[in-house]
Amino acid sequence: MSSTKSCDELPSLTSSISHQFHSCSPNDIESNRTLDNAQIVWFTGGIQNPTDDYIDEIALNMIAPTERIDDANMFVDFVTDIQQNEPNETLLFLIVNVRNEMSEFIIKILHDLAQIGAIYVLQDEHNDYVLCPFEQYGKVAGPFPVVAKFYDQMKTDMLRIKREHECISFDIWRVSDSIDSLNTVFQRKDQQEAAFMFGQLLKRVLVDVSNEDDDSIESLHSMMHYLRQLFANDKAKLNFLQKFENEYKTHTPIYWYSLDSFLYGLVNKALREQNIELLFHIRIFIRDLHQQIVAIHNRCTTMECTAVLPTVLYRGALMPINELNDKILHNPEGLLSVNSFLSTSANKELALVFAGRAQKNTNNMPVLFTISMSGCLLSPVSFAYIDPYINGNEQEYLFSMDAIFRIDRIDRLIDNGVYCIHLKFTNDHDSQLAALTEYVYRQMKGAKLISNIAFLLYEIGDYEKSAQFYLRFLQESNLLPGERVIALSNLGSIYDSAGDHSKALKYYLKTLDIEQKHELSSDRTLCNIGYAYWRLQQYELARKYYQLALNMALSTRDNELIACIYDNIATLLADENDLNQALVYHEKALKIREEHLPPIHKNIAMTHYNTGNLLFRQGNFDDSLKALKQCLHIQLLSLPPDHSDLRMTFTRIADTYRHLGRHEEAFDAIARAMKINLQAIEMNCRLLGSDHPNIQSDLEQLRLLSTELNRNRPTVDDKT
């Protein structure tokens, strides 16, 4: 972020800091600290210089809360208590004094704790005591004669570690073509995972300015209220939020994002983790920041701007070694998508500082990303040169969300061995996924933001959160009848998917009542009612509502609804043992869906599943497996890996493999099904309640899967 002066430029640091302190309030000190989750712990060793130590303590408090402790054992206890009670919260920066020989003991005991960011050694120039060699302790810096000599280094270290702990989150799409294996995601060149698609859609609706219901002033107040509740016990954050609210329009979003505060970390963490609740409440800031980056980028399309762009941008980071191996080193030429906003610099040396260094007993590796700017203005990726907006001098460029690059090559820097990941701009994309993304987005076009979020949550199979957002949406007072119909109908679908078909039916009947009262089309609701009756084994009522829905759909030529009804009629016929006629209806449904839907739409997959299920019942296991694999192929491309639809597919594939005598492959499929089943039961318990009959049914299915897993466990003979 903003730069700091070098130590050589600050010969009178302590006196100048002392003067600054008297002109600042305690609130100002807390609000402007370098790292909001840092703690400085200073082992004085009982040796004090009252005047200098007081001034130094004031200076250190300007960048982080500072605790002075004289006794070595109390010092160790204080640090380890923080380690145990706040294992993922507080970063510790230690100061030890060589004039007390217990400093060496402290370094040996505490150095390898994960929360220790750095240890600074104070040693008087005339002190003859030799501390243990520094080389074996990567976090130790010094010795320094006075605090002023490492003050700026500490600030730089804090900023570096702050960025290290942000963790650049990204997805990689592998280049290898797929083979017939359940452990492979049937990959092809430039395949992009479904989770990325839903992330793209979520960010797209968050920044959509066409949401008329999303008033900026009201959204800002809502954001402030939510964050104040979130940080109710954190005085420094509350002080910052007060300033943020009062002065939000006075400064640009880039200015607020680039401050050394908790805000940019909060935004990027929410984007990385797709924390829907948090993203919903801070959407106004994400939207404003994205729009400012896009506006600056659009102004940069002129030849004058192009001439001053750097040739390469850099970003340093510490990466987990296993992630580096699995995602990067094994996927040369793959596509890389960053899941959040991305800060970069044209200054390579600065980026290397923020890459950090590999340390003993850690699982992280420093990595330098380089981004070739060739062709950058032809790419859909938006970025902005932000130094003029933050009074900075780091040559900083900020990329908006979901920047996509091609991995050009991977090598290691000769002087320090840091892995260098060379990226370049690309227009490549997965054409099938792009078509599906546009299809889903068109379904949401014109709907209110909260309804769209609920819809996306349903699509990814998070039924609990989807229901929460739909119920919140229904509490709004100004809903149109059509909006209320969509929410109620989709709540019915949620409970159908979770297995509570009686509750689903109640929502469908409420939906039908509104449609009839306001003379709205009810063909889809009639189909849903028929489906709920089928799941409740009331076949005559199911047939009645399917036929009513089909008559209306045929008159309006709603092809997808016609295909859905054909598929449902087929499952009804199969339950009545009319398997041949059922297969005819599945084939009719598949033909319509393949003509009118994107090729990797989940409804095409469902028709393949229904067909495979029917062929299994007929004893045609080879053709059943073929249909089920076509289903799985699409589902793995269009659904998140833990979606409940995949549980059904893996379970039926396991059954098919078992009947074909392929027990090792059956074992793999059952294991996948069990993993998804466990996640589904946990979610459905929260949605339906742990005593719901469907939960007991799911637990019984899990027990049966466990039995099947043991029955199909590979033996030595299977593997030879």
C-alpha cells in the first residue's frame, strides 16, 4: 500500500514520533495502525531507560498495541496464551534485549510458533554478549542499537505479512483431456469449473447497476449497520467505520480500499470464500470499487495511455507448497482465475519483498507472479493504475474481480530460488460454460438482487441459505404478485430437493392460489404439484396435474417445460412398470432439451440419469452405465462437486459397476457418494430439523452405502 521512508532518512525518529503523538487522539492511533490484528510484545529484561523507552513505546503503539514484560517466563506465558486462545487471529512481533541472556531462551522457545511474524533483537553497540547465530532463525532481524533503527522495517514486515496472510485465491483449469475415470473430472482443454461459473454469476449480480431496488444510500447504511454488529467489540474498527461512513463520498472507493485497514482484507476474504451474507451487505462498496476500476480502465484504451503502461506487472505471495504443486506446477499452460481483487506492482523488488521468504518448519513457499501486459487492452480483464488516487509511489495496479490469465511458463529465479509464474492475458474461455452462464444469467435478468442471490444458492445446492434469502425476500412489503410467485415456487423446489415433499406441496398450492387470483400462468406450478404428488406416491393426482401442465405448455410452446413434463411422466410410468413407454418419454425429453438448452445444462444431465436408471431396472447394465456417465460428465462440468444431484449419480453408478463385477470402480463411486451424502445430511438437518423423517431416511441410506463400501472394498486379487 502506501510507502514508508527508509531508516536512514529518520535519524530523529523518536522525537518526531513523540511530537506526532501529542497531536493525535488515542482513537487516531488505533485507526491508523499498520496491521489491525498485530500485537508487539517487548521483553525488556528488567533493563530500562525511562525516557527513551517511553518514547519508543509511544512510537511502537502507533503501529500496533505494545506490551512490555520484564520477566522471561511471564513473557513466554503471555505469548503462548495468545497462541492457544487466538490461533488464527493475532500476529505477534517480538522485541528482545541481548542485555538479558534469557533472550536466547525466548527465541529458541517461541521462534517456530505460527503466529510469530518477526523477532527484533536490541543490542547495545558496546555489549559483548554474543547471541545464538541468526542464520538458523529465519524470523530474527538485527541486532539493532535502538528501536528507531528497525521501526520502519517492522512496518514493512507487517505489511508484507499482511499480504502473505491474505492468500491469493485462484482456480486453475487443467489442460489434459479426460479419460473414462471417476477420479478425473472429464477434463478437456480450457475447462472451467462450475464453481467458477457460479462465482462469476454472483459477482455479476452484485455489481449490476440495473437493480432498481438497491438504493445506494440505503445500502451504505445497511452495510454500516451490519459491520458495526460484526465488530461490536473492536473499538479500532468501529472508529474506522465511523470515519468511513462520514467521509465515504469525499474519497474514491480505491482510496478506501487501499488504506491500511481491515476493509480490503474483509472484501477479498468474502470474495475468496464466497461468504454470501457478508457479500450481500458490503455489495455497495464492491460495486463502487469495481465500477471505478472499469471507468479508469476504459479511459486507458487510448493510444496515449497504452504508451505509458509497464511491460510487466508483479505480485509476490507465499503459497502453501501443496497448492503450488497441485494447482500450478502440474498445470503448465492452464488458465488461472483470481477470485478477488488483485493488487500488483510494476516494481519487481517490492513484489519480491511481499513474497516473503521460506522459513523453517512452514509449509509455504515464496512465489512471484509476473503478468505480461502485451495485449492487455484487448482482454476483458479490467485494471487501473491507482497511485494517483492514493498518493502512492509503489507503481500499483489494481485488477477487478475474476481476472483470468494463461500460465505461460514456470521457472525459478537464479539468485534466490523463488518460483516465478509467468502469466499472460488471454481471451480463451470455455465456450460451453460461457453459453450456460449466459443462459442462467438471462433467467435472472430483471429480478431483484436478493431473489437472484437466493436463486444462485439454490442452483449450487445450498438449500438452507437459499431458503433464508427467499424468506427474507418475502418479507418485503412492495413485492409484485409475480415476484411472490417465484419465491414461493422456489421454496417449494428447495423442500422437494431436501426431501420434505409435503411442505413443498404446501408452497406450490400457495403459489397456485396467487396465480389464479391474479390470472398468471400456472403451467410450471401445476407440473411442480404433480411432481410433489408423485414423490408422495399419489400417482393419480400426479398424472392429473402433469396432464394439465402439459396441455398449457403445448399451447404456449414452452419447450423446456414440455421436456420437464415428459421426463416426469416417464418416471411415473416407470413406477407403474411400463418401462418401454417410459423410455420413449425420456427420449422425447432428451431430444427437446438438447435442441433448446446449453449442452452442459443440468437438466440434460438429469434426463441422462433417468434414462440410465430405467435401463438399470431393465437389466441393461452396459447401456445404463453409458447413460449415467453422460450424466456425470455434464454434472461435473455444471454443478459444484458437493451438489446433491451428484450423490444420486455416483450411487447408481456404483450399483451398475457392482452388477458388472467391477468392484474397485464401484468402491470409488460409493466413496464419492458417501462424502456428498454426509454434507447433504448436515445441511438438511439445519433446514428440516434433525428429527425429520427424511433425515432418518438419509442416515439409513448412508448406513447402506457404508455396507456397500465394505462389500466392494478392493482386495489384493482385484489389483493384480
